[in-house]
Amino acid sequence: MADPSVHVFNGRLYIYPSHDWESGVQENDSGDHFNMKDYHVFSTDDVENGEITDHGVVLDTKDIPWAGRQLWDNDVAHKNGKYYMYYPLKDQNDIFRIGVAIADRPEGPFKPQPEPMRGSYSIDPCILEEKGEYYMYFGGIWGGQLQRYKNNKALEAGATYPADNEPAIPPRVVKLSDDMLQFAEAPKPVLILDKDGKPITQGDNERRFFEASWVHKYNDKYYFSYSTGDTHLLCYATGDNPYGPFTYQGVILTPVIGWTTHHSIAEFKGKWYLFHHDCVPSNGVTWLRSLKVVELKYNQDGSIQTIQGQ
Ligand code: FUB
């Protein structure tokens, strides 16, 4: 299991991961080897010593009418007694879109909508609930296809990367509609700035956004955390508004064994935790990842103490 999104629903902690398996697809820079086809849900009432319940398969590509291949990182939100799972999946033209599936309970099963969300693209949706509104953050470069879009339109020229000294390709944020099934507005770029207020540049591989958005709130600040991809760091930036801008602060997790690094941050029973994955149990096989959890600690000034991945 990989890419854990974690939420506390009804006093219990639920983990929504991707489900890796040995599908035999050759490894490449587009991530074709992450060829997942279903999701399980896990839950526990004691992160450190408790049993983990596996709720079984809760969504399968065979039940999604528009499915092509590659069910990547999902996230789940709760509204008015229903649970909404947001998942990226390639359609039958090999384009990543974001779908929604609905359940009556946090552990599923989730029933997919017949079409992907209108205007959706790229990967790794994560949801922030804030003052009765729901915001989706999404995007990922390379295999996540974000470099193929500008102003929410597919680029006719295909993939376009900025020059190394230009602002990096930004993740996106969008408010969800009241029924949770569509975007309520056009997605906006999420600006990640350095401490001088200048955008992080495309050539700044140790700080620029790659994939794996997560947003949590601590002491009235919004923490936008993400993976730097080819430099294998989880880092974070903070802001005063769900739309950003966010100012880069530092590294949460140094590289783990494996290529990808992906996470979520949640508070449960008075402690904060970082959930992530590595490839230790598979001896470094990059497409067979396993979940990990570690306590996350803040300094007095709200900065996060860096955790060593190895
Ligand atoms: O699990 C497939 C992809 O790998 C995720 O969507 C990315 O964030 C990376 O972890």
C-alpha cells in the first residue's frame, strides 16, 4: 500500500491508500509501473498499539465506466452523512482525470459516478474542509501530466516545462460544488514562494512542487506539504488562506528507500502523525510500497521538526 490519505471520522482513524501490486509493467519516468486497479480502506482506534482493520476492496476499476488504467492516490471527505472519495485514473485516451465515488460509511464500499469531474485533469487530489467549504488541491508533473496544462486548458504543443529560472509549474486548488461532485470554479494555481516572496523556480528541484499535495491546519496556519519527486523530499510551505500563497519553510521527511515519497498529516488522540510509504519490505522495488507512520513534532514557532527517512 502507498500514498496514505488519513482522516479521523467518528473518532476512528481511517487510511485511504493506493494499492500497489506486481502487474509486470516495465518501470519508466511516466510511472507506468504504478499500474494499480483497486483500493482497500484500513482503520484503527489506536495508531501506536492497536489492530488495523482491512475493510477489503472498496472501489475497483472494473466498476468505473470511463476507466482506462492506473488508479493513483485518492482522498476522502465527509459531508452531510456521505463520504466522497476523489481518485485520479487514466481514461480510455490515457489522460488522467479525477473521479468521485460515494459511500454511506467511511469504510465504503464507494460507488463511482458514471463520468469523471468536468474539467478535471492530472493526479493526487487532496481535500481540505474549512468553514463548511471543501477545497481540492491536485496536480503532479512528469507521469502526473500537469505539464500538459496551462490556464486549465490542454496545451496543443503537449508537455511544456518552464525554463529553470522561471516559476515552477504550480499545483492547483479549487473549491468544490455544494453537492461535492464538481468544481465550483476554475482551478487556480497554488503559489509557493521563498522567504523573499519570490516564486520557487522550476530549476530548484529541492524545493519545487512535483506531486502529492496535502493541506492541514495547525495554530490557524495552513500547511501545504508536497513531494519534490526527483529529489525525493517531503517539504512544506505555510500560508494564511486556503488559496495561498504559501511560503516555503523546510523539509518534513528526508528521502526514504524507494523513488516516490508521499504522505498525509493528521492529529489523533492528542498527537500529530506523518503517514507515508517506503520500499523497505520489498527491498527497494519502487512499485511495491508499504505504509509507515511516525509521530510529527512542531517547534514553538510552528515549524515542523525534520524526520529522517532512513
Ligand atoms: O502511487 C502512484 C503515484 O506515485 C502517486 O499518485 C504519486 O504521488 C506517487 O506516490
